[in-house]
Amino acid sequence: RAIAVDASAAYLAAAAQEATRRDRLRSVEFRHGDFLDIASVIPPATIVTLDRVICCYPAFEPLLKEALAHAERYFAYSYPRDLFYVRAAIAAENGLRRLKGNPFRAFAHPVDRMTQTIERAGFRLAARRQTWQWSADVWVR
């Protein structure tokens, strides 16, 4: 059983389509909204994942803390690596968005601060995979 929360209706529609294709639609509940806005009605879960979510929040700490409070055993997330060329690429993308009138901005948050927040919540790093731009971590309590 899973609960998928997303602020993007298009992402939820794609997820529902994939769940249907895999005959899993009945085991997934889809919730539209910002996780921080609806967290109080989302139950705790064995596993909580944030896939390319933290980079959409200007202040990562409230989102991370709420997600960790919901994670009973495992927490996994992906995020842009905190490297000069990743920050430069994000700044360029944000500049183009600004010119086009798009209010969305992406962020590369300090990994050491995110790590401290996760460790303070009682988790330890179990696995990390990285590409030139992204990192994906799995944490266990």
C-alpha cells in the first residue's frame, strides 16, 4: 500500500497511469497538494521517499523534518549535488525561468545541513548513489 503526494496534478496523473498499467491502482492512494500543507492528514509510513522534491523548496528544513517525522523505518531522497557546476546550472535554469515569467525556482541545498537534520532524527546512511548532478540516499532508523 502506498500514498503518493504531489503538488503537480500532471505528475499524479502519470503515476496513476503507471499504477494502472501495472495493475496496482487499488493499492495506491493519490493526494494532490503540497506535502507540508497536508502532512497532518497523511499517516506515518514504513518508507518515505522524496524523489527530486527537496530541490523545489527554498527552505528545505521544514519539508525534511516533516518527511522524517512520517518515516518509521526508512527514508530515501534524491537531491542536486552541492557542487559549483550544479549550482551554476541551476542558476542558469532559474535565470531562464525568470526571463520567461515562470515563478518556479530550483535549489541545491547544503548536503551537510540536510545530513545533520536526518541524523538528528535518528537515521543512519545505508546507501548512496550519485551521478554528475544528482545524489540518491537511503537512510535507515
